[in-house]
Amino acid sequence: MSEHRSDGAVAPKNASAPENTAAARGPCTGDERPMNDRIRDYLVDRFEAPDLKLRGVERIAVGWSHETWLFDATWTETGVARTQGLCLRRDPGNALLREMSDLALQYRVLQCLEPTVVPTPRPFFFETDPAVLGAPFLVMEKVPGTCPSPWGRDGRQFYQDAAGRGVLPDSFTDTLVALHTLDWRAAGLDFLGVPGPGRDFARLEVAKWKALIEASEHDPDPVLIDLIGWLEANAPQTDRLALVHGAYRTGNLLIHDDRISAVLDWETQVIGDPMYDVAYVLSDLNREGTELLSNLVERDAFYRRYEAGTGIAIDHEACRYYQLLYAMRSVAFWMSASGLFATGRNRDLRLARTAWSVPVVLDRAARDLGY
Amino acid sequence: MAPDELLEQIAAILRHEIGPTVADPFAKTQAFMASVILEKLARQLRLTDDHEQADRDERATLVDDMERLVGTAPASGVRAALTGARTGGQGEMCRLVEALYAGRDELGTERFDALLGRIRLTLRAGLDRQLEYSS
């Protein structure tokens, strides 16, 4: 999970965690062999390839959620050399959104999306046995592409250049259209939970993030209580349900040859109001120093292409509501993050720092509520 | 040396002397974050007494104003919460806001809006104080 911070920063995507920590070896197995060896042994077994080797193993820190390794596996199959780029994500057990970000769920979502037009990494394996790598993990395809952070100078330049060429902005919108026009029932995604008619979806989302706030054991805040009260009292009607990604923006999308090659970060997806995603795209939180949505797409072009592609008219009132809901969600993230540090479950000082992000997000929400 | 000054000096040493000598990127980030946190704590500590006094003053005025606005409305939950808010802290303010939303029907739209508008003035002032050390 890499959540945008309403105080103008994002959860870091590139401050690597130390490689030689107990966490990197896997604390629960008693197996002290290097991680690379243990990954290779697992894949030898799963691919039934005794000569399998790993190349270019790289541990990356994507947000504060699951630990991620990228590598290529090479082996021989019926005399023919094979290479498969892979991505392994492990649940460290003490990461942000631990209560809500379930690798088993992510794996199932990826399985459901694999045969659809929504570009996602192909899932290979999901392993629950902690004896293997110390914690549950999934293995999926390493999709070609890059994922520049929109918050850094290089990333901003990347998206500005891509905006000028015009192909990637259309791909950004078309991929969201694909997501929102997907027959999610046919794809088998109804296991995510289907909200009832009317205001059920928004109320369920508010309840979900409220539960995370309560679990954080953070000191109560009256501005947050006001925000939640307003959200509960003003939940919009949802006429149409779609698969909602929940964090659809540049930085969560893999890009190859000026096109979206994969939608990443399947951690907040839900069956719900497509305006929930649209509000996120429209939010000025997801762009920096530019009028381009998500640092990439012209607003008018997004409206035209999205509405034409989905047949859904963008509902501004609903989007305003969901932007306030995102403020509540951000508060939930930061309270949860600082709570992980405060309770000693995670010693990363970046999590401790987020406690001071809460008033900044609430300031923005209060202004949106008119005070 | 006052505690807030001590924290600021430690923060400066972490940022300018210790952090730059750390080679490991993760540890370097941690040193920088420690510096940021200490700077915020120093500001928070320096402002605590003034902020607490302002909070108390604001709450007393708020409760007077809200009691007047509630008037004779049948809103027992709000009245009870007001009693707690006069001398309480953030928790009591939370209960007051919750009671306000819960008593919306009893209060009627006009009175509810007036009460919410009034409490938001106090919430805004408190938020502005928090932003003095948070942002």
C-alpha cells in the first residue's frame, strides 16, 4: 500500500528496508539460509525444475505494506531454456493496513482478473505455510514496465512528457473504463462482498475505516468525529456497482511503451460506486504543481473519454462526498501507521512521523466541510 | 536549557551531523525522520501551556453558547455532553460532537445547523493550534 498523504508527501516507495535484518531472513522458520536460496528452493518444487536459478534478485520497498522481491527465474523445460520474471510479496505481519490487506484476497482477485481485459500481473502461487519463508507470500508475474513515483522530480517530468505525447493519458482513462465496465460477477469477484442498494456502499466504507481508526487506539479527535458524522449523514445513493480499485492513480500503475501494462496495489479494492475511483482521480491530492489529473490527464479529456467509455455520467456531488471519505481514510491510515509504532509492533520511524499528518488531513477535510 | 531547546539541538545534530555520515539508505532515512519528529515535538512542547489554556477558554465559551442555542429543545444527550465538555478534554469534545449528530432529529435542522456551526468555530481554532506544530 502506498497511500498519498494529504500533507503533500507519500509513503516512501524507495527507502529500502535493511536486507540483513531478521525480518529479511524470516523470523519464524528457524531457517537461517539466505532468502534467495529459500525462494529458489520453493520455486524448484513448484515449477518442478531442479535446475532453476534466480537472477537479478532485488528487494524493493513498495510503500509500507508487503515486502516485495523482483527477480527472474531461469530453468530448462523439455530441453528448452525458460525465463520467467517474477514478483514475490510477503506479509511481514506488522505492516500498514495489516488488518485489511490480505495477500490471500489479493491473490484471489488477481486470479479472477487474469482472464479479463483489466491488465494485471498473472498470479502463480500463494503460500500460507510459514515454514517456507516465515510468513504467507504470493508469487506473481513481473510485468514489463516502470512505475515512476509522481511525487519526485523525475516522476513528475516522466508524466509531463507522457502527457505531451498523449498516448498514456488515454491508456490511463481506458484502463479505468475497463475496470468499471468489467462484469465483476462473471469474473467471480462477488466474494469481495456486494453492497445492498441505496446508501449501503458508502455506509459500509465509512464503517470499515471507522473500525480501523478504532483499532489504532489513537487519541480521539473531535474534528474526525465531525467528519465521520457528516459522512454517515450524507451517504450518497449508489445506482450502479463496479469493481472499484480504491487507489487508482499514477504511482499505482505500471507503464510500458506509454501504456498501462498492469494495475498494481490491489489492497483497497471493493465492489461499489465507480465514483469512488473517479473522485480519487479528480482529487487534487493526486497531482502536484499541475492541473493534470494524476499528473497526467487533462480534466476535460478524462471526462469525455470516461463518460463515453463507461456510459456513466460523472456525479460531482458523489465525488465531493468520496473525496471527504478519502480524507477519513487517510486519517485511518496515519492513525493506524503511528499506532503500529506506538504499540511497538513496528519500529520504522516513518510510521511514527505520520501522527503529525493527522491534523493536516483534518484541516483539509474541515475546509471542505466549510470551516 | 529548556526541554524544547534541547530537543531542537538534538534534531539539528541528527539532521546535519549524524544523518549525512550514515551510508545505509534505510538508516539514513531513519536518522532524518528522527530529526523531523524531534523538531515537531520541540514545537509542540513549547506551545503546550498556551494551547491548553486556549482550549480551556474556548470550551467554556463554547458550552455557554451551545447551552443558549439548545434552549428548551428535548436534547438530553446534548445537554449531558455539554456538562462534560465544560471541564473535559478532547474525549469530551468528541462525545459532544457525537451527541450533536445523534440528537439531530430532536434538535431540528435549523437548531442543529446553528449548534454545528458554533462547535465548528471551536474545532477550527483547535485545529489551527495543532497545525502550528504539525504542518
